[in-house]
Amino acid sequence: MLALERFQGIIPAILTPYDESGNVSERATRQLVRHLLGKRVDGFYVGGSTGEGFLLSAGERELLLEVIIDEVRGTVPVIAHVGAMDTDTSVKLTKHAARAGADAVSSVAPFYYKHGAEQVRGHYLDIAQASDLPLILYHFPAMTGVQSTVRFYEELSKVDNIAGVKFTSKDTFELQQLIEACGPDFRVFNGPDECLLAGLAVGCCGAIGSTYNIMPKLFTQLYSKFKAGDMAEALRLQAKANRVIAELLKYDFIAFEREILRLQGIDTGRPRKPIQQLTEEERQQIRLFAQQFDFLGVKD
């Protein structure tokens, strides 16, 4: 197990590449990992929301993780998202992640069925006890419908193996309160990419995000400028990223990012239905938009 201090910086929630038949593509996955490593990202978050984890079978999630771990070869931490609607699946994915060589696991709260706080706590405790890997909780109330309190996370922060949280909410007051309550050894990652600088300013150790797939260098520069105390430049970089994110919000974010990657020379295939399938007109609109920004690296 890696020292927790290595869990920091810019960590892409990596997309899941597919081939022309819609199956997980090992070739494109390795290409995307190598590309992002070349941009000096600080880790990978595998099989989460951006990775369409809930649209993959358990076997596909395991295969994807194995390929990424093999390609990374220990250079940066790999976090396996093991969230599922049922605890047994999450536990099985956790045990597989440990065998495969992941550095940590992460999980959203169980969703769809309306669980109470005790049931959510029990779900997390079962995952934490399933292996020796540190568990990074995933706070995403907009998608799960589970609005856990600061007190909830404070209590879980004292549990062995529960090492941090990915906080995907724009409530920076709650984020700051959580960081203060859980203490300096609890790894808190910013979730919303458009709020990265705000998250860092209130004490996040880094960020796990979706658009780091398409703008990795911009975000690693932003993180470096913040750490160096150059807030003016960090703010300028955040504003540049947010111009892209504002356009992304006109589409399904996964479909948009896949198209940007295709324009960058990395074909990750179409997302799985029912995620938006872009029309040729929409693809052309995205190309015209992306060509305005050198940092998006659109190829001719």
C-alpha cells in the first residue's frame, strides 16, 4: 500500500475506451493512459461516473482495471471505483482490486433505493473490511440522492482503511467544514472541475475529475501554480478551463469528452446508450469550438 501522501494532485477519472463493437478496448485504453502519463497526471480513477462504471459488467470493470494497472506499472496511484447498488458486488470488486494491484478503492453511496444513514455506513464499512486497501468515499449527492452530513464523514474518517473522500459538490462551505472536521490526515479531493481552484483554496489535497482527460496539462499547471502561490495565474487557468466546461454543458459530458479525445487523435469510441450519441452536425460544432483553443490540441 502506498503512503497516503502520494494520493494528491490531478487525477483523471479516466474514460473507458471502446472498440468499434462496443467492447472495452485494451489498445485504446493503453494509448489513453500513456497520453495522460505524458502530461504528468498524478494518478488514475478507474470505473467511476466518467468511466461509465455502472454501464459496465463486473467482468469489464475488472478487465479495465487490470489493463490500466499493467500500463501504469506503479508510476502513479491507481484508484478503483467499486461502487454498486448492492454491497456484495462492491465487496467482490474490492477484493479483485486488491488482487490486481490497485492502490486504493473508492465508492459512491448505494443509490436508487432510499437507504438510511446506517445502511450507507454499513455498506462503506463492509467495503473497508474487504481488503487492506484504503477506501476513498465518493460524495456525489446530485447523482446518488444521498446527502451525507459532515458529521457522517467525520465519524467514518476514524475507521481504519477509510482514508478520504472525493467531494463532488459545489458547496465549498460544506467542503471546508468537512476538511476541518476530518483532520489533516484525511485525503479530501475536489470533485467539480470548474471549482478546482476553490477546492484547493479551502484545503483539498488534489482533485479527481472528468475533464482532466481532455485538458490534463492545463490542470496540472493550475495545480502547480496554486502550490507555488501564484494565484493570479491559477485563476487565469481556471477561467480558461471553465470556458471549455461551459461549452461541454451543452452536451452529455461523456459524449463531448470522447469527441475531443477523438479530435486529439485518441479514439475511445462512442459512449454506451442511453448516453447521448452525437450527430455529425454536433461533432462539427464541437470541432469548430475546440479549434479556438490551442491547449485542447485538436489535430488537423
